[in-house]
Amino acid sequence: MKLSALIALFADWGWRQLLLVTVMFLLFAMMLFSQDFTQVAAGVALFLFGMTLLETGFKALSGGILERILRASTARQSHSVAFGLASTALMQSSSLVSLITVSFVGAQMITLAAGIGIIIGANLGTTTGAWLMAGFGLKVDIAAYALPLLVLGVLLQLQKGQKIRGLGAILLGIAFLFLGIHYMKLGFESLQGTFDLTAYAMTGLLGVLVFTLIGMVITTIMQSSHASLLIIISALATGQVSYENALALAIGANLGSTITIVIGAMAANAWGKRLAWSHVIFNVGTALIAIVMIDGFVWLVDGLAGLLGIAADNYLLKLALFHTLFNLTGVLLLWPFVTKMADLLTTRVADKPVTREQPLYVIPAALSSGDTVRQAVTLEVGHLFDNSYGLIAQGIGLRRSVIESEESLAHAVQNTRRFMPLDLEGDYEQKVKNLHNAIVEFIGQAQQRDLPQAVIEPMYQLRRASLNAVQAVKAIKHMHKNLARYGVSEQAAVRQKYDMMRISLAKLLRALRRQMQAEKPLPSEQMDAFFSHWQQQIDETSRQLQASLDQDIRQRAMSAHIATSIMNDEVYWRSLANHLLLAMQLFNQAQNLPDKQTGSGELDAIAPTF
């Protein structure tokens, strides 16, 4: 490859790809240089792979249980914190809990304050991993337990059932975690005979800052504070790092864990970004407290270690105790201010000024669970309806404010003097079709995931509702040219026909608007009655219009040219009204479909604005 082509290739890459290639090159070079380092690196790789399998297994095995408990655990702040702590302690993955929480907050299924509670609870839950590794992982030959788990895990993975395969993934994950700990321990023990890393130990504030930065970098690269803590504990157990420097590394690992949620929030909306900011504030604040008060924490750890029966030279358990204490301190200090922080972030981290055509909810972060997929599609279809409603209102020459008021629509229509110039073709492409494309693409991505039928079925309904809204806007595109021309005609007979269609559509838009703004969808029976009533209204208006048009043609009150235009527009008008009604009916049906994941007969969602 020519040098210029190579330079062009690197220029096309983003910073993530360049960072990945750089890290891989450095790792490869160091593994060629040192067999001992290869063992440590292999241990870390096995540990990270095990965590990935654990996340996959818990997602498959839970079948929505995690999301269900999350939604039920936000009534009180204490419940949110307890959920974050318990779920992270169980799954040993704060990143999974954090990313699911980002998607739930982004879809507005839980409040920002509840999300903050879960995040700080998850931070406290990560400390359980340090206790397990320090108290058990490095003192027992856990590689002996890994092999039977590998056999059982592979056997279960070969089965067809989703939950059985999920259990197999969990067993394999635990096995690889054990193997990772084993090889990392061996690597550091071998490395001790080749290098003496303690020669680079640093004391005082400078040592705390330098090793905090090192811990942060390690966690940023591996995207796992659990893996970072394993490295720290393994290095401490083999004497490759001093106790004081290990404490600073633990602070850095905690600080570096914010990168995972920040990256996850990049694809989220403003609510997800607010939650990510709260995580950054919490971790940075906790790290600063730990750095400034590290001598006090060391003194407290020594005192509590004596009370708990931890030997004075058992630095592994003392490191785990330190990790728990400074995280607990951060939780206790932030606890009283969670609600105020949520309010402040809502004010300060504002929604970016976006054009109405951009998707607001069907974003990658919403693909994390079936609940958020269903909620995101529901809200985005509501967003598309709102755009469609605005374009149709403009197309018939009325302002949204008039339709949404109590003003007489007949009076507003009959007193129209002119139609504002519109680019309905461009607006349709940008504000409606683009959104519909995004919805269809998002549903396609969701279908590639193993989602329950309770999620798939309403998505089909919502997609059809979206398509009908698109068809309604296409109908107003065809009508608008003649509406703008004949809707203000000096010929009373001509104007009357267009006024009839405009009044009918305005009344329908007002009824649909009010229905979409209702707190809950109509029960199926009431929706059927609503649909039937408006079908009758459309049919009756059509009969009156055609009877009046026939009479005008017989009396030659208008030219044949105008009469045929009215006939064509009457077809578009009926199509528009029917597509709007069908879109509303499908949307309502999708919300009323039983949600077997949550056990609720209705989607517990914030109603989108139409």
C-alpha cells in the first residue's frame, strides 16, 4: 500500500479506531517482549469475556425481569438505590445496569431522580466484586472449579431454549471469570521474578494523583472497573504494587468507570445525557473526597479492620474495605441532593435545538430492552403524528392554535381570506417521511433481537399507524393546490364545497388531538365507537357534498373543469380522513395490547403529544 493511501486510510478513521489500533499494537509488542505479561493480558481478556457472557446470560435468563423490577423499584429513592446495589452485586456488571437505566430514563419510563438513585446504588454494588476477589478469588485454586463449569456451560449452550442457553452463558461467564483470575495471578507471580514494579512506587499526594490517573486509564481502556480491581488486587497480592498506591489505583478505577456510561449516553437523548452527567458528578466528587481525605480513610480502614477481625497485614481485604468506604461516603453525601441534582441537570443540560423531523426516541440506546423498544416506537409514532397534524392543519389553511382552541371551526374556515404559501413537498420529505423511515429502520433493528411477542405485535400495529399518517399527509399534498386556489374563490358554490371538506377535517383533527392528549388510551369498545362515529360523519358529509355538487352541475353554477377538480379532491379528502382515523385506531390498539412482560394491560407510558 502506498504511503499516501495509508495516510488517507488513517484520516478516514475516527479517534476510537485509532485508539484501538494503538492499544492493540502496544499490547502485541509487550506480549512479544514478555511471556509473563502475556499471561496477565490473557487473564484480563478471559475475565472481560466472562463478564460479557454473564451480561448476555442474565439478559436472556431474566426475560424482562430486570426491566420489570427496575420499573417497580423507582417509587422511592431508597428503592432505586437498593435496586442498583442489588442488581450490580448479583450480576457483577455495573455497566449493564447503567446502560439499561440510561435507556429507561431516555424513554421517560422512569424519572431522572430515580435513575440517579440506581446509578449511585450500582456504584456501591461494584464494591462487592472487590470483596469477592480479595477474600476468595486469590486464595483458592478457582481454576479447578472453572473446568466443570465450562463443560456444563457449553452443553447448555448447545440447547435450543433461550433460558437454557442463557443459563449456559452464565456458567461459561463464571468459568471464564475464574480462569481470568487464575491466569492473572500466575502472570503477576511470574512477573515478580522478572520486574520489581514496586521500584516505581510513589508516596505522598503526587503518588496518589499519579496512580489515580493510572487506574483511570486502565479502566477506560478495559471499560470495566471490575477488571481493573482484579488487576489491582492481583498486583497487590504479589507485591507488585504498594498498599498506598493500590488505594489510589482503586480511586482511579472508580473514576474511570464513568466512561462506559458516557459512551452509552452518546447515542441517547437529552434525558440519557443528564443521567450520564449525574454519574460523572458523583464519581468525580467521590474521587476528590477520597483523594483529599485519603489519610483519614486509611485511619478509618485500620480501625474498622480491627473491629471486623481483618489482620493488620491483610492488605487485600483492607483495600476492599477502603473501596467500600469511600463509595459509601459518596452515596451518603449525595443522597439528600438527588432531587435537586435532577432539577439542576434538567435545567442546565437542555435539549439541543432540533428540527421536528429528527427522530427523538428511536435511537440506539432504546434497543437495550423490550420495554424501551416498545416505549420508544410509541413515542416516535406520536412525534410523527404531531408533525402530520401540523402539516395537515397548514394544508387546510388553519393554525394549530385555532384547532386546539374552543373557537368555532366553521367560523374560522368561512372567514379565511388567503392561504399561506407552503412547501408541502419539502416538508413531507423532511418532517414525515424521514421520521417514518427512522421508525421502520428502528423496528427492523429491534426485530433482529430476541424480543417477546408482547413487544413485536404492537410494533407491527405502530408501524401501520405510522404508514397511515404518512398517507394522510400525501393526500393533503394533492389537495392543497386546489384548496389554496378554490378555498377562497369568489364563486360561493365552489367555495362552499371546499369549506365543507375543510370544516370536516378541522373537526376530525380537533377530536384526534384531544384523544391523543388523553392520559390513557380509549378502551377497545370506546375506540370502536369513536371510529364508527367519525366514519358516519365522513360518509354523511360526502353525501351532502356530492348532492350539492350534482345540483350545481345541473344548474351550471360552475364549470365542468372546476367540478371535476372538486370530485378529485373529494377522493383525496376521504382518503385523508380515513387514513387519519385508521392511524388513530391502530395506535390505540397497540397501546391496549397486553404487555406480558410487565403484567399490565396497558403500556405504562407518557402519552405522546399529537
